[in-house]
Amino acid sequence: MFSNFMYYNPVKIIYGIDSIKQLPEEIKVFSHDNKAVTIVTDTGIVNAGITEKILSILSESGFKYSVFSEVESNPSFASVNKVVEIIKSNKSTCVIGLGGGSPIDVAKLASVAASDNMPAESYAFKRDIQIPPGHKEVNTIAVPTTAGTGAEVTQVGVYCEENKKKLWTVSFRLNPQTAIIDPKLTIELPPKLTAATGLDALVHAIEAITGKPGNNPIVRSYGLQAIRLICSSLERAIYKGDDIEARENMILGSTLAGMAIEAGNTAMAHGMGHALSSIAGIHHGRAVALCLDAIYAWNAEAFPKVHAEIAKAMGIDPSGKTEMELAMAGAKEYSRLLSESGISLSLKDDGLTISDLDRFVNSINAKENRGIVGYNRREPSDKDIIRFARAVLER
């Protein structure tokens, strides 16, 4: 039997090849006669020429735009506040998050902070019940260019303080009003980013259905379909970037995984991964992917049934295998995908060694991360946390 559940997702999704051409019409839904638009992106998207394509579409429709392209890999509250100032200065009623999860998260919180006339930091550690449900005067359109975070359909944002500590904000007001998902925008994504973001999406799907809130038919359906799409296409997307079918499967899988974590949440791999990003600035997707590899078999051992379902979604033949054997085969397949992805499995080049164990463990146990760890269906002891942190650092 499934647990009682609530599922809500207010985001309008426009999906398909060349769907980005519908951007002007979507802006008009929110802006009416206001032609001022604020675009939030990063230097990688600008250098790839994607921003220029979007600006051309906007110019042809008579929109005036301002571009903020300084979003960091792990976005800061400071960047959100800068975008808020641009929105106010230009009197924009629509902000576009263009890129991966970082620019989209910045756009999401900036729209709320600008509407409320509040500093971004005031939303740290806040959930819906603590955030006024006021009308948003500034609306958000998310345009993902990576197949990873699913930020275009989630109510969660993750931001860094000045000390690089990663903090979260959760509110339905953070949900974008529209997500335009055009697979062609991901073709220019280089192999390592394709790998890191694709693995992030896979971790989302796996944690959504294996965590404590994951016993939900909607979460289970979205999560398993995301796993099917991602596992059938990740390696093709990495090593043959112009394979449009693979890119379609990846970005749709990423969005479905985002919809899965809306109610299923993330769990221990994300709590550990956020800690890695906090202490050493490790890319989010790579961080959570490495951490899930350390704990996958341990989770599967305790809950083989759901992990056996995941293994089948990965494409593993169940013939002749017990439920436990199938679950463990899924753990091996995940490790294989990680190894074949091309991302660095060792953190030594990032300046992390076993001497950083205490710092890593302390960050995992910090308020902002231990709560996420708490969603793990198999509850870790303090010794488990130390053991898995050591495994990540000793690769």
C-alpha cells in the first residue's frame, strides 16, 4: 500500500524541439505591455552562444532586456540581491532563468525577493509556512540548458552565504510560472557537464523514490520513468553530444526527476554532497553522484524491493535473479555509469584528502545538511556517516 500523500506542481511545461520560440508569447502572459525583461545566466551559457540566441528572439519581438551573467556554480545570496536591483531598476515583471540549476535558482528567489522588497538572505532556511503568500509581481520563466537539476519545476532553491555554506529555501512561490524545455539548447553542453548534470538528475530520481517520503505512486511513476530515460541515454549524450534523441531523453528525464523530488525529496547523498560543495566548492552534480556511490549498496541491502525496481528501470535483466541480487546489480550498474561518465572520481585534485575527514563530517552534521540526510529511509548512525565520508575522500 502507498502512504497518504499530497502532490502539487503549478508549473506550466512547454516541451519540444524549438519550443524556445514560444518564449515571447509566454512573457506577454505575465508582462502584458511591459517590455522590460531581466535575464539571469552565467558566463558558460554566454560563451556557448546560447544567450545570444535568446536575445535575438526577444529583440525580434520588441522586448528590452538586461542580462545578469555572473551567477556562480554554487549560487550566492549576493547574486540574487544583484538581480533584484536590476529588476527594480528596469521595472521588469518577468525574469528568465537561463542555464542550469544555478541561474534558475537565482531567478526564482529574485522574483520573490523583488516582489516582497526583501533581502535574499531573509529567506534562508524558510519554508512555505514562514514565507508570506503574497502576490508575486515578478514572474519567472525557467529555460534549462542542462539536463540535471530539474530546478525548472521545483519549489526549492539552494544558495551560498559569504562563507560558502549552502543553505536552502523551500516555497511554492519559488516555482517558476513556466518552464520552456527545448532539447536543442543542451546540445552545446560539454561532455563533463553533461555527465555531472545527468548524474545529478539520476541521483534525484533514485533518492526521490527510495527516501522516506517516496512511497507515493506519483513520485514512483515520475522517478522510474526518469531512470529509464537517463540510463538509456546518458552515455550517448556524453560521448555523442549531437545525438538529439539522447538529449531529448536526458532533459525530459531531468524534468521528471525534478517533479519526483517535489514530493519525494532528496536524501543522504544530497546532504553529503551539499557538505562537499560547502567545504571545497565541488560541482553539485559531481558531489552528489560520488556520495550516492558510497551509500548505494548499503541502502539497497536494507530496502531491496524498491532498489530491484530501480535496477529494472536501469535496463538490467531480472531473469534468474532474486530481489536482493537484482537490487545489488543496480548498485553495480550505477557504479559503472559513474566510472564511464568521465568525471573525476578522486577529490585529491580538488584539495581534499583524508585529513579533511573531520571537516567533511562536521559539515554533513550541520543543521542545513543533517535534515536532508534525515530523509534517508535507512537511518545512518554517527559511525555510518564517518565510514561513508571516509569512503568518498579515499577514492
